[in-house]
Amino acid sequence: MSAAGLFTERTPGAWSFPHPAVEDYLADRWLARDPALLSEIAARDDPRWAQPVRLGVEDLARTSAAAVDELLAALPGTGAAAQATALLTGRPCDC
């Protein structure tokens, strides 16, 4: 697996992605396919999920404006949710 460079063996038997951006990208692609899951993850306001949530909302916006409107209406106005809202609406964020 490590020959292709997609995974790195941190310790024997423990594999990870070589850079967090790869993990964020794959997580965002998964979240964008399931708006309910994206909403659930965003509402947790967990810093580890901030970038995948922002990217997932951007991806979702490309395919369904109505789904994004529903998602943003359901989210709290803090953290990653506020950043995603600011990104999509162009409004400033006090995050």
C-alpha cells in the first residue's frame, strides 16, 4: 500500500493518510453525499470536523441549493457551522 503513497504506516499495522488534507477531502466527499449526516456532524461543532464540514457544504452547494438552505437553517450559528454559512452567503462571520 505504501508504494503508491496513498497510505503511510505509522507503526506496524497502523496506517494513515500522508497528509490531513487527503483525509479531509475524502471525508467531505462522503458528507456531501448525505446532507443529514453533514448536518449532524456540523451541529457537533467538533474542530476536527471543521474543514470537512466546510468542504462538504461547498460540494453540496454545487448540486442542491435547497439542501444547503435546509442545512444552514438547522445549524447553530457558531463554529464550523457559522463559517460554512459565511462562506456560502458572503456574510461576515464572528467566528
